[in-house]
Amino acid sequence: MNARGFLLAEETLKIIIAVISISFLVYFLASLYVSNKDAKDLELATASLQHLTEELSKNVGKVEIYNPESGLTNWQIAFFDSSRNEYIPDSCKNLGWDNCVCICGVGITSLSDKKSVSFCDSKGVCQKLDKSYEVVNNGDYSFKLNNLPMTLEIKEGKITRK
């Protein structure tokens, strides 16, 4: 009877160690996947932003944005003007850019909230603009990158989503 109790405790310990090991492995793989996906999304955001700034410098009337898709992250595109906005991302301010556009991987709640704008530095990418643009989006200050591709219409310094 005593030997059976010892074997049962030994097997239970092995099962507990196996469950802990498998849980750690699943956590590690999930973290690796999310990290890789974020890096890929940031790369796509950089390409989209470069395309946007090139089209804006050519004074085209419309620009299509294709990525990054809004998956787990609430990607947004925001236009900053140092004369109009109290806060602009440090990545723009430190380079002396008066006007910039950013694709941020975390939702911006307000362009007058320093913490909200700082998300563009930690999880986003910014590019310099030659001139200021005003976002016309029903009182919003940015465009959510959902239902892609999306078309931005540029007319007289104002950008609207079509």
C-alpha cells in the first residue's frame, strides 16, 4: 500500500512539471508570434507612410492606403502641426519638424494629450511633411486604419477619408 502511494505522488509530480513546461512553451511561442507580427506591421506602416508622403509631395488629389491591417492593434494615421497642436511626437519634435504625419499602433484619443501622442513614438512611425494638413473627419483628429484599402482625398490643405 505504501509503495502505491509513493508511485502515485511521483507520477503526479511528473504531470505537474509537464503541464508547467508546456504552459511555458505556449507562452513563449505566443510572445514570439506577437513580437514578429508587430515588427511586420511596423514595416508595413513605414512603407504606407512613405507612399503617403511621396504622393502628398506630388500634390495628388487622392492617395490609397493599404496597410497595416487593423488586427490586434488599433492602427491610426495622424497629422501633426506644431503651430496647431500642443503636443507632437518626440520623433518629430527632436528632428525639428514643424509638420509630420504618423502611423501609430495604439489608438490616439486626443492630439492634446501628451500620453496619447507619445504612443506614436513607442509604437509607430513618423515622416516629415512639407506643409500643414488639416484632418476633416467628423471632429476626429486622425483616421483609423480599418476597412482597408482606404482612400484619402487631399484638397486645399484638407484631408478627408473617402
